[in-house]
Amino acid sequence: MYWFFAELPGFNAQVNLSAAEIKRLADRIIAKSKETYDAVAAVPLDKVNFANAIAPLAELDAQQFPLVQACVLPRMVSPSEDICRASADAEKRLDSHFLLCSSNGGWLGLSCLPCKNPVISCKVTRQREDVYRVVKAFMERGERIGPEATRFVQCLVREFERNGAKLTQAKKEEMEKLKSLIDDLNLKYIQNMSDFTKFLLLSEEELAGMPPEFLKDLEETDGKRKVLLTGYYVTPILEHCKVGSTRKQIAVAYGQKGGKQNVAILEKLVQIRHRLARLLGYSNYSDFAIEPRMPMTSRKVLEFLEEMSEQLSDLANRELTVLKELKMKEEGNAQFGMEDLLYYMKRGEQHKVDLDIGEIKRYFPVKLVISGMLKMFQDLFALRFEEIKDVEVWHDTVRLFSVWDASSSDLLGYFFLDMFSRLKAHERNNELITQHKTHKSKAHALPHELVEGKYDHTCVVALQNGYMCSNGSRKVPVAVLLSQCPKEFDGNSALLRFPEVVRIFHEFSHVVHHISNRATFSRFSSLRLEGDFAEIPSLLLENWCYESISLKMMSGFYQDITKSVTTEACQSLKRRRDMFAGLKLKQEILLCLVDQIIHTSENVDIDDLVKDLHPKVHSKRFPFTFMSLMTMRVKCSFLKVFAADLFTTKFKDDLLNQHAGLRFRNKVLAPGGSKDPLEIITDYLGREPSLQPFIQSRTRNAL
Ligand SMILES: [Zn+2]
């Protein structure tokens, strides 16, 4: 039978809108949102109650979310240029409307910082002071409402106040001035980085160790090769070039990218961010930035980072000794420098891990990986996926599934898989082109980069959130998983590189997180979870890609799929992941510490700070460009620690245990953002999260 979306139970998301429909829908969204805010603002302060002040805002949020997504998704997936343009225009208009008016933070998509998904959300601020006064009056009345509703009201108030709702007019003007100064400085910083056109000319002898296809890609000038100082060229040289002096030259030149100007910009930014935070009533910028991301003070974050760094010291020292010995063997008595780190890590990996990464790829045909992954999630979380065929979607490679609870047969939601690259096979199979494109899009962090009419990254987009309607019925969540897998290769299912397998698994975990949500408010959908806690389940589930029992379910030799990847190969993949984990994590901690320290101060001398911190954390990383500091980066290390603790404590010896999976689904995935994330994890573990499982797991496999 042929399905129309409207016939699918609980399905309210709209796909396949025409350009004209997108435009009309955006108009309707703006009008309706203005109307609701005006109505709430008109409630007399002595007459406010939940029904006239809070419920309309919650309902507006729930109803408009899928409509906004319907307007903005097409620009990421539609093969039609007209529709893409209409969608991009609609997004711009909606963005500026919500900036002035009000709604919840972040409509579309998901930012995966640990996996470096670009952020695709229009940040929305709350500037309707008249609405703020009504919401605040409701909060002060202390009307009895449930814990989730209380949390919703607190979120509303916090968003208003973070945008200056409590400030006097003069202070508000000052806030705007500071914000626009911050924007200008950010822009200048990025411009300095991208205007940096310096290059080095190196002979083939100086580039010894680099593969011929790398050299071929370099322009030739006077018998030398021109190496541009971008990550695309610099990282492979730091990893593979045998000549120590070349690595050093490259590392030093790359480390100066952005130059002294950017250090000065950063110092200025620190001062202005501090002033902004003080103006809004916070003791420093770090407290301001952390508040919506994790329930901890900057002091607690700093303590945690220092403790982690200290506990990793033994491991990192042992790893460093191994690297120094390798250098001694290869280059004699030369001193070990930052520029040697990546090269000798690669060397160490080759010595200690018996793994042919090209060979391993032959065990991961795309179709097999996807079907194995779907089966595993169904088994583990007691879910049933049913494919809905004969429904008109935006491209003929897109598949739609409904999700059911395996025991109660309740409908839980829907997901689309839009997995395949729209590039033609010969283009996609030229890996160099693909890597180059991927690299370029990452380097410039363009959120809207399209390749052949499709968004150029693997990510998840929520089309509809799960929530409870005022009549007591439930709307179910709908998600889209976007990826750029190659479709076919010589008539066979194309093969995935192992990191791509992990990445798809990680993103699909977000889909399951979204579908498992049982919160009452749309605001608390898993993909709009506060801060970075949405990453923890996905980081936890990545572990299933490194255990042979589960990896075998997703693998099979491309010419004979009954032959799955061997147990030895699985162990090697895990050893490879964990090698030099101490040193790698210390580098992350260094960045977090610098970030944390400068943003708890009023003034800072960046050079002195780094000199002071380097010996503490053994960071030998180069280049060190401070780019990450521009965004108050997420504390990835925290998330990894929590994920490792959950894995070791609850799943390690019983990876496919449905009872454990179901408990995790109900206790950790279902609440979404309706509870404090740290409280959810503590409750599930029966204690506070601990550092030890992470350190032990990495130490066991490291060296
Ligand atoms: Zn993620």
C-alpha cells in the first residue's frame, strides 16, 4: 500500500514541502508566535497562573518545533535548488524573528562536539521583557506544579535573565555593546586564521617518509614542494615525515598561525567576556558559560580537571618513555620535542598493534553495518523497528522506520535514514577528493556546507519532539540520521572505514536517545538536552564497536559475509584506540585548563600561562592555536569519564543483556532533559560518577 505521512499515527512532521509552502509556513510560524507572546504579555501580573502564563508558552514550543524543522531541514537534504533556497531564506527569517521575540534555545540539529559535528542551530535569545515579567511573576507566586513543570519555568527565567532581562536600560545598552565587541573580536580572530597564507618550500629529501600521493598533491616550485600551513597538509607531515628538522619547522610555523595579533585578541576577549559576566551577575565568565551546560561551578570543574591530570600522570609518563626510546632508536640522541609526538605515536602504534587498517575495511560493507547496527539496538533496548515502504520521501535512497516497544507494542517514534552520498560513484571513490572536501568543510566550520545537494556531515536532526499534549495524548519523536556513505562499489555494497562505522553508530545512538524520550515537555527532548550531556549515551555506546561479540554482528567479509571480523582484529582495534590515551587526554586537559583558568580571570597573560601549565600536564602538543578557546569548549574529558564509568559498571561483561539495556533506556534515556543530568547518572549508578574506571580501562589496554 502507498502511505501518506498524514496517515502515519502520531506523525506530525512535514517533509517534501514546496518552496512556496515553506515560505507560507515560515510566515505562519512568525505570526502565531507573536500572537501567543502578545497574549501572555497581556496577562495582568496579579492574575498570572499556569494556564495563562506557562502552558501557552510550552504548547507554542511543542507545536512550532516540527514546523520550524519542516522549514529548515530541506536546505540540508533537498535535491531541488529552489527548495534549498526557500529553506535557507526561511531559516534566516525565523532566526531573526526568534532573536527579537522569544523561544527555546536551539531549534535544529545536534552539535556533537566530541565528534566535531558543526553546530546547526539558530541560537535564540529571549528579549521580550513583557513576557519575562509575567513568567517571573508566576514563579514568585509559588503555585504548586510538578517537578518537570518547575524545571521548565526555571529554564524560561534563566534564558531571559542570561539575556539581560533583569538589567536597567543603561546596563542593557552596555551589554549589547559588549556582545557586539565580542562578535567583532571573534570575527577578527577567525579572519586572522584564514588570511594566513604562509607556506614552506621543502625538497623531497626533506619530506622523506611521505607517501607519493601526498607529494603529488603539492604544487612544485623551483624543484621544491609547496606546503600550505593548513591542517590538511600539516597533520600528515607531523605523523609521517621521517625528517625531525622538517617536523620541527612545520610545527613551529603552524603554531604561529594567527600570530601575536590573535594572542592579543584573546587577551582582550577575556577582559570583555569577564565584564559581560559581571554585568549579568556572575562572578566570572566561566561560571556564566558553564551554567547551562553542566550543573557544576567553575571551581568544581577546575578541581576535577586537576585531579584527572594528576591521576593520568603515571600513565602519561610511561607512554612518553616509550616514545623517547623509539626516537632514540631511530634518530640517536636527539632531544624529544613537541613536533615528535604524533610521529612517534604512529610509530608506536605500528610496533605494538598488528592491524592492517586497509584490510579491516573489507569487513564493513555499508549495508551489513547498517542492518547489524539496527539489529543490535533492537535487541539491546527491547525495541522493534519496522520499515515503512512506499512512502514518498525527498530522495529514493532514504528509508523510513517506525519504532515500537518490543513488549508492550506501543508506538515510540519514527526515524529516517538518509545515509548515502549523492556524489556519483567515481567521485566518491576518489578518497582524496572526499577527504579534501571533508577537511575543507571542517577547517572552515561552515554549518551549511553541501556536497551535491546534501549536507556534508554525519549528524542527527530532530524533526519532531516527543511530548504530552494538553488532552493527555502523546506526540512521538521523529529523527533523521544524515550521513555520506558511499553507495556502491563495482556493483557491491560499498565499504566503510572503521572510524566511519564508529561515527554512524555514535549518531544512531542519538536517534535512539531521541526516540526513547518520555518527557512531558517538548523542551526536554533528548536532542535539546542541556549542555553536552546528550553526548554521554552516544560515547558509552561507541564501546560496542570495540567488543568482538558486538562488532561481529556488524561485520562480514565483502566477498563472503559469513566471515565476520576476527577476535584478534577487534582486540587490535581496541588497543589502537587506547594507545597513548594518557598523553592524548593530558592534551585535552591542558586545553580545558587554559580555557578554565583564563575565563575565571579578569586579565591574563596567555604566554605565561601556557609556559606555566605545560610542565604540569606534559603537553607536547603542537600546534597549539587556541582556536578551541574561542568557544568555551565542552569538557569532553568529563563526558568520556562518565561514559567509561557507565560502561564498566553496567555493561562491560554483558554487552547484549536486554535487561540492562531496558533499564538504561528507562532510567537514563527516557527522562531527556527533564531532570538534572548528573542526578540521572548518579541515580542510575547508585553513587557519584568516578574517574577510576576510565583510567583503569585505558591503562589496561594502553601499553
Ligand atoms: Zn554525538
